[in-house]
Amino acid sequence: MEAVLSIGTHVIPHPRKKVETGGEDAFFVGGDGGGVFAIADGVSGWAEKNVNPALFSRELMANSSTFIKDEEVSQDPQILLMKAHAATSSIGSATVIVAMLEKTGTLKIASVGDCGLKVIRKGQVMFSTCPQEHYFDCPYQLSSEAIGQTSQDALVCTVNLMEGDMIVSGSDGFFDNIFDQEILGVINESLGTDEAAKALAELARKHSVDVTFDSPYSMEARSRGFDV
């Protein structure tokens, strides 16, 4: 039996970052049976230079979708990132994660920055990607500028999946605002992938605007010596 993914997605733009334009992040799902997915988180600092941060992340994802079937990519997410980045002409930068499921059940991952991915098996988180950062709150990123990172800086890893495994992936805005136990609880109560994706995103959004919620982000900041 060939391994396939059942994918649900949900996007909630940052309330202060141009909700009317759909936010600064982008994603795509493609491949046979939804075997490839990717997320790009546009870096909001570009807005201060009168550059729409969404343009780079959207073009990067559009290019990634275009190059999926390129012979040179050959089921390698790092090569897909390289080709998509090289083809992106918009000014800006983004953190990004790409995951490809092989028919054998092997999940290949390439990540630059702090978009994340977790694999859940039998009610437990059995794998998590690690964020890449120069220093706290300054992640690696693919950029239109020569000083940025490239696909060669990507964190590359593989996970051998089993039937019934669940994958949760998102930008740092998601994982900064929700704990693993909450993710497990929501998934356990959800009836399907779309419902789970929406419920997880809504809970992270709820936490993000709750000044009394001690989030994973605030806990990490304090551990690094920041007063939050």
C-alpha cells in the first residue's frame, strides 16, 4: 500500500498585519495524493521599507508548486527550495518549511528558520523540527538579499512514518502560542483534518490576544533573560 496524506489547512492573518489582504504567509499542497506541502512565513519588517512582505512568500510558494515535478527535484525538498528560491524575483524574505512524503512512508523535510513540524503517534509527539536562529527572535530566512540564507543552510531530516501518524505544521505564530498538550487535546477531539486545522489555528489565535496567557514564546523569552 502506498503512503498518502490527508491534509487540512487553515490560515488566520495577524490582526495588525493587513488582514484585508490575506496576511503575509503562504502555503501550498501538491503532489500525488497531497504528498508535498510547504509553508512560507513572510518577514513583516519589510513593511517598514514600503515592501509588501506577502509578495516574497507567495511567489516562493508558487514557484515551489511549479517545480514539484521537475526531474532535478527528484523528491528532494532541499533542491525544491533551491530552485524555488532562485526563481523568486520579489523583494523580501521568509522562513520556510517543505515536506515531501515518499510512497514508502518516508517524510523528507527541509526547513529554513522557525516554521515548524511535529509528528504525532499514538497520542504522543514523537518528532519535532528545531528552529534555526541567529539569536532570539531572529530566525534564518530565505531572502532576495545576498546576505540572507540559502537552501544550503536548510535543516534537512527524514522521518519514517507509520499508518495513523498525524503531522502538524505551521509558522512560528502558531507554535509560539500553543503547547504540545493542547495540540494533542485538539486533535483527539477533532473529527477530521480540516476541523483539526481550524480548531488548532483558532486556539493559537485566541492565546495570542490573551495578555494573561503564559505562552511558549513568553516562557522561552524569559529563559533567555528577556523581561516579558
